[in-house]
Amino acid sequence: METPAETYREDGFTLARWQLADEPELTATVNGSLEHIGAWMIWATGGYTAEDSAEFLRTTRRAWASGETHDFAIRVDGAIAGAVGIMAREGGVEIGYWLAREFVGRGLVTRAVRVLTAEAFRLGAGYVEIKHDERNVRSGAVPARLGFTKVRTEPADKPPAPSCTGTNHVWRLARTPCSAPAAP
């Protein structure tokens, strides 16, 4: 897959490539939603420090340059609302996401995933997958809304966060001649 743009502007939000200068705001955003994010993301359990943010931002910068991962901040009125990323896989990509508590229920992740799915197909990905813990019903609603098909369950490849079972549902949307995810 080719490299995506660094910024996507949509009605009501922006997807922007992470910058090193985002560290203080990223740290504050995650810490402001630790209980919410940490329930599903192991990296957000037990606190999130400025060094955690700085390490993530350095890592995402290297991964962007190598084409391994393309991570974006989801911004609403300039503020970080969450994150979404495209991870290279054999023949396709995986999309992952999280949202700060105060931004849940606005359709932001669904719309962000729709944008990045269409872009992944435009840039040559053969498929897009989304994985989530079987208990994370809200996360699973995103691919369901966008026309993805649940194709399998599998063990999580990392130790599960507190609310997780360690079993992931895997959703897939394959590229077709007219690929575009369904409108929510």
C-alpha cells in the first residue's frame, strides 16, 4: 500500500498524523480517560506518563517512515479526541482505534474508519481488518455499521486489558472494483 496523506479533513473532525509536539495533549487526553481506555487497551492501565506518550510518538514516527503503521490523531475543534491507525498486513491492512470518554457516541470512530478504509483501498490494500475483544461491543459496532463481515475469532496477541476476555473478533472488508464502506 502507498503512503496515505498526513491529514484528512471531514465534517466535524480532522485526522492528523501524530507530531512530537502532541505529547502534552496526548498524555492529558489519555489520563483524562484512563478508566475508559484502560478497560480495553493494556497500554492505558496503571497510568500513562509523558514518557509513554513520547515513546509512542517516536515509535509512530519510525513506523510511518517504514510504512509499517500510519497513525493519526482524531481531532475535534483542534482537540485530541482519540486515535486511529492503519497497520500494514500481508495483502491488506488492519485498522485500530480508541476514543476519549467525552467523545464517545458521536460517530467519530465510524466516520474516521470509513475515511481510512476508503483511502486504504484507493492506495492498494486488498482488504481491511478490524479486531476487537469479544466484550467490546461498541468497538464491534463500527465494522458492523460499515459493512464488514465477521470472519473469525482468535486469541489476542497481547495480554488482555482488565475488561477483555483475550478472544478477539476479526472483521474483514475485501477490496472490490467499487470498494467503499457503507455509510453509517
